[in-house]
Amino acid sequence: MEERVLISLLLDFYGPLLTDKQRLSLQLHHENDMSLGEIADELGVSRQAVHDNLQRARHILNDYESKLHLVAQYEMREQVIQELKDTLPVEVLSQVKVQQLLTQMEG
């Protein structure tokens, strides 16, 4: 999985557990594609501070994932949903109950 996608998923699941600066730094760098220098200017800190903050935040997110596996479980559910959609006949998928269940699982 691409690092940007992984970081975005990790932020979705564990972002609230980071400090505001850690979360904002990751969002600016990975989602807004800002450089370390741009983030440093935005936050009023040094480029090195941004680098350290990003490294620390990534480590924290990976640590949470290694213990809780929320992203891995999400990916597994998405794969099962896709396999169901690919495998079940169109007639079955068109049934309202199946559609509702798939929608609930996706959300």
C-alpha cells in the first residue's frame, strides 16, 4: 500500500490519539503535500522540529496499528465486500436486503 494512503488510514483511525501538532503536521505533509519548510513556516517552528514531530507521529500511529490492527481489519472487510460483489450473481446483489447489508458493512 502506498505510504500516503496508509498514513491517511492511520490518521482516520488513530488521529484523535495524537497531539494537535502531530496530527496537523501529518495532515499538512501527507494530505496537503506541503514540504517540511512550508509546515515549519505555517506552525512557526524549525524544519527539524517538523521532521522530528512527523517521525514521532508516524511511530505512534504504527505502534497503535501493531497493537489494535484496525486498519488491517478494515482492509480485510473491504476485500470481503469486494469479493462478495464480484462473486454473487447480479440477481442476488440486486435484492434489497443484500444491498442494505453490504451498505452497512461498508459504512
